Amino acid sequence: MKAKKFAELVAQGAVQGKRVFIRADLNVPLAENGSVADDTRIRASLPAIRMALEGGAAAVLVTSHLGRPKEGEPQAKDSLAPVAARMAELLGRPVRLVTDWVDGQFTTAPGEVVLLENCRVNVGEKKNNPELAQRIAKLADIFVHDAFGTAHRAEATTYGVFEYAPIACAGPLLVQEVEAIEKVVANPPRPLIAIVAGSKVSTKLTVLQNLAEKVDTLIVGGGILNTFLMAAGKPVGKSLVEPDLVGEAKAVQEKMAARGADVPLPEDVVVASEFRADAPATVKPTDAVAADEMILDVGPQFAERIAQTIEACTGAVVWNGPLGVFEFDAFAKGTERLARAIAACPGFTLAGGGDTIAAIEKFGIADQVDYISTGGGAFLEMLEGKVLPAIEILAKRAED
Ligand code: ADP
Ligand code: MG
């Protein structure tokens, strides 16, 4: 990563007495009563804040988006107030929430941490309005990009501010995420196995195409598998499938085959006649799926076969997407077997994706995965081989 790193500035003593602005990703789910339902992203943002405090920052200004507010229309439901409360508990010091902050009409006490209200309420944020970015870039001496979850978007606080900031650098979470994902996509240890599963080929086509050029084994699952099965001429009944993308699935298969790499297809699957948690689940040979059945999971023989490949992998494994409808216990076994194999894998293991993280939680293997990305879209875009806007601007600013 070519960016200037905040940790290095701290180590050089360059943060002492400076005002530090941190763009974090504090977009957390809220419970019915408005409290923070899951504080993972707040916890993940603490190292940058602590680093600023330990570096002797004069003040630490933190902002984030939350939800999808309308610009120029602040509403109570979009307030970062619950985030400020939780952050204060976790940091063990007060965190004051500041509204109407763009023009710096607020004061800070020495060493104070303030949370600047939802940045997506500012007019011009989404479209990266240069004037807004320039105004914000006057608020501090050092600007830290630590919002990996929004690093794939070029908005005023995720991009524009870093063009105009006196000093622009990457925060510890951003660095950690990018380095973990680059380890797998740029110069991976071998063998490299990717699991790309979940609901649709259409949402992950670029990921499949990019990984097909790199991985030794590409395991497809979920609705994505159904489209690959259709491409291989197998019956899929009334499964979730995208007939329009059969050609693309074939192209991915061929690209892999041309490299001598493999896309293993299952010998057995789990089917049901209805999409319901209590629908009777039947294990069948893949060739025997009937017209009125839908494939809701991979079968036990296939799950065991791929699990053994993963358990023997000393290179790296990247996982995005559940192999079946894991939310229903009767169709969760394939994903569970995969999760256990990833937990046991001797190589480097990397996982990301909203439902993938839910599956990791469900099967309790979080501690045994080497790296779990906090970014959904940003994680997928890196797997697609794209350079994230955040990385592009920070690399450019590192040459100043
Ligand atoms: P992620 O959020 O990890 O990127 P996706 O959103 O692509 O994953 O896919 C997850 C969803 O795919 C889950 O809700 C799961 O129930 C669904 N799914 C998995 N397998 C199937 C299948 N065979 N048929 C229908 N839906 C499936
Ligand atoms: Mg999802």
C-alpha cells in the first residue's frame, strides 16, 4: 500500500499538538429502541482514535455516515448520538457530539474526542462536492481515512477531503483490511482456494471473472451454483437460477479449465419442494433433481470433499457467500461443514460479506478465521481487482 500511514506519523511524533480528523465507518445497525445493536464497527474504529490520543493530538474529530439520510434534512433517527454514547463507554472517556460542524463553529478542549454528526446529512457529501470537501479540509491538520467499509465510494469525506487535506493518511483499520485482502489477491500463497457463493451470479460476476484468473480452485455455491449447474446441462428444477448468465458461467468454467484449475461441481445436493424453514429436506444425486424441486444446499458428500481440500490447504482460502440457505437449519449443513473446514485450515483464511459474517457468527468460528473484513462492497471490489478510490487518492497524496 503506497499511502502514508497514520501509525508512522504518530511514531515520528508528527501528531503531537495537531488537530486530527478521522473518517471512520460507524454505520452500525440500531435496535428498535435506538441503541446500538452491534458495535463491531465502533470497536474496529477505536485503534485509530487511541493512536491519535497516544500521539498527543490537540483534538480528535471523528465522523461517519449512518444509514441513508436525506442531505440537508437532519432527523433524529439518523443521529450518531447512540454511537457517541457507545464509543464513550468503550473508550472510557467522554465523546461529545457536535452538529453543524462543517465550518468549524465549535471549540474543543485539549485532547478531547468529538464525534461530528452524520456526514451524509451535509449537502454535497454523496456527490463529492469540491466546495464541501474544501471547507471540511480546513478543520484539522491531519486527515485520517479509516473507513474501509466506504473506501469504494468517492464522497466528500471519503475522497474529496483527502484531495485538499494538509496531510492525508491511512488509518490502522484501512491499512489492516487492504493488506489482508491484498495478501490474497495480489501475491497469494499457493494453493489459493476461493469460495464464491450466495444468492446471485449477477451480483458477483466480476468477482468470479477476476478470481478465475488467479485461484487454483473456485468453489461456487448457493444460487450461483445453480447457474453453473444449468451451464453444465444439469437439471435444476425450480431453483433460484439466472438463465441469462449461463454463458458467463460457462466462460468462467472455461477460463479455469484453460489454466488447469478446477471448479468442482457437486455430486449431491439437498432439495425441497418449497422455500420454507420446515420444508422436508431430501439429499439427492445432482442428476436426479426433479422439475418441482429446488436446490437449497450442497449435499454431504460434496461438502465433505471440498472440506477436505480446504483442511489440507497450506496456501490461502478466501470465502464470500453461504453454500446454501443457512438461515434454515435443514439447509445449513453445507455451509456449516465449510465453516468448520475454514476454521481448521492451516493456511491463511479470509472472509467477508454480510451473510457470510452472519454464517460465521452462527457457527461460532470467528476466532478461527485469520481475517474477517468489515467491508461488504469494498471487500468485493477488492476481490474484483479494482483499486478503491480511497487507496487511489491516498497513494497520490503520498507522493506530495
Ligand atoms: P454475502 O452477503 O455473504 O455476500 P449473498 O448476499 O450473496 O452473501 O447471499 C446470501 C443469501 O443467499 C442468503 O440469504 C442465503 O439464504 C441465500 N442462498 C444461498 N443458497 C441459496 C439457494 N440455493 N437458493 C436460494 N438462496 C440461497
Ligand atoms: Mg448478502
